[in-house]
Amino acid sequence: MTHILTLNAGSSSIKFALFEADTLEERVRGQVEGLGTSPRLSARVADAEKTESDLDGNAVGDHASALAAILALIESRFSGARIKAVGHRIVHGGPDYSAPVVIDEQRFADLERLIPLAPLHQPHNLSGVRAAQAAFPEAVQVACFDTAFHRQHPWVSDTYALPLELYDEGVRRYGFHGLSYEYVTRALKQLAPMHAAGRVIVSHLGNGASMCAIQGGQSVGSTMGFTALDGLPMGTRCGQLDPGVVLYLMAEKGLSAAEIENLLYKQSGLKGLSGLSNDMRVLEEAGTVEARRAIDYFVYRIRRELGGMVAVLSGLDALVFCGGIGENAWRIRERVCQDLGWLGLELDETQNREGETVISSYRSRVRVFIIRTNEELMIADHAAKKARKADESVAAA
Ligand code: AMP
């Protein structure tokens, strides 16, 4: 039996999923966390219970050794599984990559040149590629970009008002979470084709959070920009910020670039505001003034962005919630959708609390959906298609 493996390699973790190549049925999904400190492998095989095991920290310290541990797990459950293609989540495809590609040495070098645009993610994504090339030399390696879905943005959504030469050298609004938006757009097309063809806003609300304005199935705007810092406040990232704050931190407080990076990426957002946690469940339960205010700010920013996107789209046909918070936190959805009667949007309170797929009332002109996103399946689908194409060209030769 042939399979597709998906990899999402981060600084201290590697997430993976295994799918059957022909049916794209998911077989196993899991991750190795704590790389370099105390590595731990957790996985769920089909519908079975989650399995967890500590790995030997001396032996499992990098992506290659983590991949070996993942392989051992796959071998133990599906002996003889042949990996036909590996789909990699690559955070940055720069201005040019607007679709998945098979990775060869030329493209690998292209993607390495994009490291300055995503220094916290791209190097780790590429280490994952190297590890997979070594482990599966026969497999097709496919890069699937988080930026690709946004590459058709109109120029005004793609730029900052900086001297034009900076745009030319790549300082642009790229937008991220593209694999999630692509999956959700396809799922919405199945669920509600008329709405999917219209004006849609998708709110991907997880530890990373962004929103995407979509018209006729195409992204026309994203709250994220040059990096995945911009837009909504997130678990630990600040979201939209006056660049004057960064100048102040440098000039008046003497913070270095590395210290500012740490502050904006790791100490801000829900965690920074609440002084407690980046986890929405913890904040909802805590009930402290600071936790409440962190949630207030999160909701306020979502509603502000929603209003701006509605203006850009000249109206709204569908609003979709996805991501850990979007899919599970009914109170957040309720607050985001409060008093939007002027937009023709009304929630059905019960359906919202119960987490139904459609959560707008029958009177609501705008339909509101919860769609469980599945970036891994999107990656597997792209990788399977590329592998099929590679097979066809071999057969034709
Ligand atoms: P993600 O990054 O998409 O996995 O989302 C993680 C976020 O989803 C965290 O802030 C979690 O607290 C939040 N989350 C997951 N389940 C729930 C829930 N039942 N209620 C509120 N927040 C949740």
C-alpha cells in the first residue's frame, strides 16, 4: 500500500500525518515535541486512543532523528508502508510561488533565499525537507506554501506605503494560514456552493490567528502581512502594532532586535495582556480582570477587522470560524457576532453553543459556519497530485 506523509517542521517540534495515497484516508497523525530538550512522541492511529511516549533526549535531538522515531512508529503499525510522496508545510513561498511545487535542488536554493523573510520558521521547514529527502530518497518531496493562497491579492492589499524599491525587494503583505483557507474554501464549496462563490470572511482563530477576505473563491485580503505577527492578537504574538512602538523600544529602552522579536512573538498577545496564559480555555476559566480584558481585546480586534473586510468586499454572504478557538469557543463566536444585525447577520444561540456546522439563524441573510480546518489533508492532497503527475510523466517517457 502506498502512502503520503505530511510534515510540518518547527523549531522544537515536527508534526506529521499519514494518508493512504489513493483515498487520502488518514491513518495516523501526531507530533514529536520538545526537540533538543525532552522529546516526546504523541500520535493517534486512525480512531484509536492517543499514544504517547518519551524519547531518548540524547538520541532524538534534531529533525532527522525525530523523523526516524516517526518512521519507526509507522513501521510498527503499518509494516511495509511505502511513502510515495512527502508534503511539507513551508511557511514562505515569497512573491513568486503561488502553488505547490516539487522540490528539486534549484527550488530548495530558492526557498533558502527566503529565510530572511521568515527566520523563525523557514530554516526549520527546510531542515524537515532535508531529513525527509534522506529518509525517503525515492519519494516525491512537495512544498506547500502558507503564503500561496494569497498570491493573487490586488496590489493595494499586497503593499505597504513604503518607498517602492522595498516592495520590489520583497517587503510586501504576504498573508499566511493559506493552507487552512484553501481547505475551508473547498469545504464551503461543498457545503454551500452559492455562498462560497460570493463574499466570504474566514476567521482562523487558533494560537496563531488571522482573517481572510475571499471573493469568488480567491483571497483578496489578509490580516497578516509581511510576517505572521500582524493583524489579530494571538496566543503570544501582538498583532497589529504602530511601528513607532518598535522605534521607542529601540531608542528609549535600548532593546536589541532579538529582544524585540522575543517580546513581540513570545511575550505578547493573550499571554502578555493576561499575564497568565496564551490558552483561551485557561483565560475563559480564570475570570480575572486581566484575563477578561485580554479576551475583550481579542474580540474587539476581530470585529474591527471584520468591519474593514466587509467594506472591502462591499458586503458579506458567509462568515466562517475555524482553528482551535473558532471551532470550539462558542462564547467568542457569540461575542464576535453580537449586534451585527446591521449587516444582516444573526446567530442561532443554540446552534452556536452546540457547535453545529451552520450557526446563523434562519432569518440571517449572512450565513455563519463552523468548519473544522484540516491543513494536513490539504497538503496530502497537493502531494498526492504531484506524485500522480510524476508517475504519469515517467509512464509517458
Ligand atoms: P490551535 O492553535 O488551532 O490548536 O488552537 C489553540 C487554541 O484553541 C488555544 O487557545 C485553546 O485554548 C483554544 N481552544 C481549544 N479548545 C477550546 C475550547 N473548547 N474552548 C475555548 N478555547 C479552546
